[in-house]
Amino acid sequence: MLNLDPQMRLAFLANAAKRIKEIGHKEHLQNNLLDFLKGGWKYIDPATFMDGWHLQAIAEHLQAVTDGQITRLCINVPPRSSKSSLVSVAWPAWTWAQEKLGPLSGPHVQFLFASYAQSLALRDSVKTRRLIESPWYQENWGDRFKMTGDVNTKVRFENNKGGYRLATSVEGTLTGEGGAIIVCDDPHNAVEMESDLVRKSTLSWWDESLSTRLNDPATGAYVVIMQRLHQEDLTGHVMTKESENWTWLMLPMEYESERHCTTYVQGAKFWDDPRTEDGELLCDTRFSRGVVEDLKRRLGPYAAAGQLQQSPTPRGGGIIKDEWWKRWNSTNFPQFSFVLASLDTAYTEKEENDPSALTIWGVFEENDNPKVMLIYGWEDRLPIKELVDKVTWTCSKGPIPGIPLKLADGHFLQKVPRFRVDRLLIEAKAAGHSVAQELHRLHSFNDQFGVELVNIGKSTNRGGGDKISRLYSVQHLWAEGLIYMPFVEPYGYKWANEIVDQISIFPRGPHDDFVDTASMAIRYLRDSGMLRRQVEYDLDETQRIAYRSRSRALYPV
């Protein structure tokens, strides 16, 4: 260099400075997944890149997976947020570009990507391959590995260092296949989420197939990224079964302070949602306030709650909102003129089915107005004989000879409160008929409460129609403040909260047994004239006198 003339020397120094800058930029991209995505965006998507802090949050968690800090990552984010471009397209290419080698870092890493549709899985596979083969990527990281020509398809492509990217779909064939990193990107189709069969099939595929496909369970990682669509979707499934093993990044479109997301990695705080004011948007450059409001109108409350807010139930409840339940802030019940029990029987004792459920309701008068209170409830998986015993025990006050006080599940009947019930409603299905027949055989108890079978699926019977229509038919009674629940601060009644929660999330919850009992009971009271709206009650003084004359006290044990 000392022998170069001044002009050549300046050119050499300029080229060296440029190369140093390029190397520095290259190293920066290797250390920053989001900037890597920005650098290669034109090879991924012709649309203009829309940046946002939510993408940085996702990128930081993915980098923690590559670094081995996170092995189970669940991300919930609204659709059209560039999540697939970051997770399913850029991340595997970025991982293969790493110089620092580790179990999940370097060109040897093997990826398995799955989506609900094969077409989506193939779309992102093609984009990843196009990014890797781009002049930009090859100039910077082409020396890291070479693509192999013998395995280079849309479904699967490999490099000469042992790494591969495999694309499949939910319920796709995985015999003999696996990965060091397994990614489930949109495992559910939003259109099919109301189908229990389709949804549970996806969960079975995860449990019985995908969850066993890590090449090395000790170092491998799972990533699930999706929008919430149901309480029992894949996010709900994994977070219920093994939440202690998963890092959960939840990014709602509009910030809700009571659902503030903080993630922890290896016991230390890793990330905090930067928003502080309720209603702050996730990415106002991409989703303005007007766009979000239009999305909410078009999606409706349930779809907007799941797809935008990452909560399968609209804020405050679904068909029956939490705030509609009137709170009874006393340990003493009022005097009830009529006590009604409502029973929904399970078809089998298998754990995956709904349990049998019983709720008890009392009609009372408040300021000369008729009201109804939920006064007790339980759910249990019991064979017919023990179910009949427990129902009889709960719905009658007198001695019951011949009923064992200890059930097969180990529970003692003495711990179950007892009530003087006037009428027991039973849904008229296979197990319901059997329970009703057994109750009628207990002749010594028939005078304690009457039994009525209700066909909830038939519009000709009380409150007929499907489950959703049935609940909608009595929705206004909750909205008008006619339905009470026991509520004593600071602890309340655990059983009452469980019932209210299940009714609140219906129809997006895993079970609906309490919902069926509630709608059946309220519909019965409404049709029988015992539960009347204020405008109707004020017009009928004769009914008021008759109502008050029937009043009697209820004394639960």
C-alpha cells in the first residue's frame, strides 16, 4: 500500500471504509431480526413495509428462542399484522445466517412449519426460499451455506449444512418428520371455529402428532402464533395444560389495562406492553382508529373480541354481560315464594364430555317487584344412580334413607347444601329421561318436589330452539336487572362465580352445562308468569297479591 500513488491510495481507503461499513451493517442485521426483515422486505412482499413496536416485540421473543432462552412461545396478535412475514418467512432465513452456532442457531437448524391450510404453509415456504435466493441475501450470507438441488421444493427445501424448512398443514402426514423448531402459524380457520369436531380435531393433532416431533426435546422449541378464536383453541389448550412452561406474548389491538401483558424468561421480566392508556392502538399507522372501528362493526362482538382483542369473549361478557347480574351483598337470603331446580344431565361419565350440572333459583319480591336469585349450583360427573342421589339430596330437606353419604368420586353429601325445592326441571334427553324415571321411583320423595322434562331443542316446548336462541330469549331479563347472584366481598361465592363466568363466555367456552340450566330455569319462570317485567307487573295488582300470598321462607342448611 505504501507504493501506491496518492489517487490509488485514496480509492483503496474509500473501498476499505465502505467494506467496514457493509460488514458493520451485516453484523447489525444478524443481531436484529426486525431490521433483517426490513432489509429483505422487497423480496418478501411488494407492498410498503409498515413498521410497528409490536413487530419488535415479536422479533425479540423469536430471537430469545434462537438463543435458547425460550423453548415454548405462544403469540396472540391480530390478523394482517405482518406476523407471518416475520415468523414464518424472515425468521428461518435469519436463523440460518447466524455465525454463532447453537442448537437453534446456524444453518443446520431444521424447521417444521404448520398452518390450518396447506396453501398458506406453501405460500410462506416459497417466500422464504425466494428471500434466501435473493441477491441481497446471497451477497451478505451466501457463504454460510448452499441450497441443495435434489431437495428444493415448495413443501421442503434443504441446505448443505443439514438445515431444512418443511411445510405441512393441520392433520398433514408427519410420519418420520420432525424439527428442531416447530412453528404453528394460524392452526385454526376462523370460519370453522364454531365446529366442535373441527376444533377438537386440531387439538388432537397437536397432542398426538405435532407435540412429539421435536428432534431433540431437551433443546428444541415450539412457537404458536395465532389470533384467539375460542376459549378452547390451541392457545387456550396449551396455556391450560402447561402454562408454566410457556411464554405468552398477548398483543390486543386496543390496550386493556386489566389484561396488561408482561413476559418473563427464566424467571426474569423480559418484556412489558409499552401502552398505558386503555384504548391505545397496537399500530395506528397501519390500523387507525377509523379502521379499527370499521373492523369491529364488520366482525361483530365475538369475532372482534377474539381476532382483535385476543379474548374469545367480548369485554364484559357475551350474550349475558357480567354487569347485568345484580349482586346480593348479604349472607342472608331473602324470603322466596318459589324455588326451582334446573338439571342438565351428561350423556356419559367420560372426562371429555360436559358434566351434569344443577342450579337452584329462588323467586322473591324486592320493593313489590318480582326478582330471581341464583342460590346454589354444582356440576359433577356421576353415574345415573349417584346423580339421582345427589339431586335428591340437594333438592329436599327431609331424611333420605338408603342414600349413601359418600359418592364414588370421594365427595361427601353432608357437605352439599340442601334446599326445599318446589319443582325440578330436567332437560329431556337420553340421560335426562333415565334420571326422571329414577326420581319417580322414589315414591316417598315425590311429594317434596315435582319433576318436569323440558325439550329445549323443540320450539313447541318451553323456550325451544338451539342453545344460543334459548339464551337470547331471556337476555332482556338479565339486562333489566331481574336476576341476582350472591356476592359478598371480599371473597364472594366461588361456585356462583364459576357459573357466572361460564354463562358470560358462552358460546365461546369449552362447556355449556350451567348455561343450559340457567336458560331453562329463567325461561320456565318467565313462561309461568312468576318472573315479570316491571311494566307488566305494575298493571296487574291481582297478580301481585297472589304472588305475595305464596311467599315463604327458605332455610338452607
